[in-house]
Amino acid sequence: MDRSEARTQNVAVRKLDRDSLSFFAKKYVWWKSEEEAAEQPERVIAQVMNIGDFDDIQTLEMLAGTELLKKILNEAEIGQFSPRSWSYWHYRLDLAAVDEVPAMPALRLD
């Protein structure tokens, strides 16, 4: 990632104010303290995308913007999304046509 991409990502993540990020962290990353979870905003966002309720997803999309959500989905790690959420977000963010959702991230043994 070059500097301009990093700056763009940081600006988008900063749109999520500290209170919103802490709210999502407390609710969706329960195994860490709010402070620990907030240090990985992309992880918090992915978790909301995966298991968030409808209202929280609407709020997240409004605060983060679709470009950041697309980036998080495109850079997803193994196990961050369920198959259902993976498909949902590809359709919702207009990243896939019907029956053309890409494969989920998987472990490769070379």
C-alpha cells in the first residue's frame, strides 16, 4: 500500500468517531476491551459487517462509506465473514452479479 492509499484509508476510518467505534467494539468484539478493539478499526468494521444487526449496518455504512466497506471486504482474512455475509456484502456493494460471488478467503497449502 502506498502513502496516498494509506492516507485515504485513514481518513475514511477517522470518519467513524471514537464513540461510534467504541460502541461497535463493545457490542461486536466482546472478547477484547473497547480500547484494544478500537486499535484495529478494520477488524471492528468487518465484525459489524459479518454479524451486525440491520440498524448497526445502516449506521456503519453511513459513517464509513461504501468505499471503505468494499476495501474491508476485498482484504478480508480467512474466517472474518460467514458465507451468508460474504454473499450479502458482495451483492449489497455491487461487487458481484447474481451467482458470481467470488470464493471466500481460504488457506492455501502449496
